[in-house]
Amino acid sequence: MLTINWTDTSVANAKPNSGSFQETRVAAGPAGSHALSGSWAATKIADVSPEEITLTLKADADMLHMSAPTGVSYDAKLDGTPTPIKGDPAGASVSVKRLSGTAYQETDTVGGKVIKVNTFTLGSDGKLTIVSESPRDGSKTTWISNRL
């Protein structure tokens, strides 16, 4: 079991965000490797600052607007045009496409390399499902939220 407590101070002029998560080793590392080597799977996320997991999405005819209390935001055309993410410490850009009347795909890049692909889908029950995939390591995370 591994417990990680973190504090994010990467966004200038924003309140620090924090949280913790636990992981369980699912495969050992190679013989003689460091004790932390191997494969780990998240088992619990706790004490996360509300600002870290809160975002606002608003769509209009040709744009998707995203903002978060952390100070990160964008206003992206729905034609896939790269748009800088305001407040992102890595200098990431986003491109957004409408997949359907209730689904959007956001592709994040840094230095011309895709670092994350998010798919936002609003269900008829009012719940927003966000599937985040990383082409760098093949990981996939799914978040389900209530519409506020």
C-alpha cells in the first residue's frame, strides 16, 4: 500500500489545492529494483480540495467554455483549432470537437505532443461523465459528476 499526500501550488495567484490517494501494488518491479518499482493501481482518493475537482463547462453554437476555481480556463472553437489553456503552468493547448449534441472531445497538447484526451458526455439523467485517457502510458480514468 502506498499513500500519497499532495499540494498543488502550480497555478499563480490561485489557492493551493491538496488531497491524498492510496495505491496498491498490482505487480512487483524487476529483481533488485527500488521498492517503489512495479505497477500500482489507485484504490482510494480522499480529502481533495473542492477547487481541484470542480469545473464549469458551457457550450454554445461554436465554442466550448471551460473554467475552474484553480484559475485554469479556455474558450475553444468546436472545430479542433488549438487554443491556449489560460493559467496552465505547462503551457498546454486544447482542441475541442463536438461528438454529438451532448458529447465533446478535448485533446490537450504540450510542445506539440498529445498528453491527454478527455471526453465529456452529459447523460439524460443530468450526470456528466468525463473519460480521461493518456496516450503516454495508456491509463484511463472515468469521473461521474452530478450536474449543478
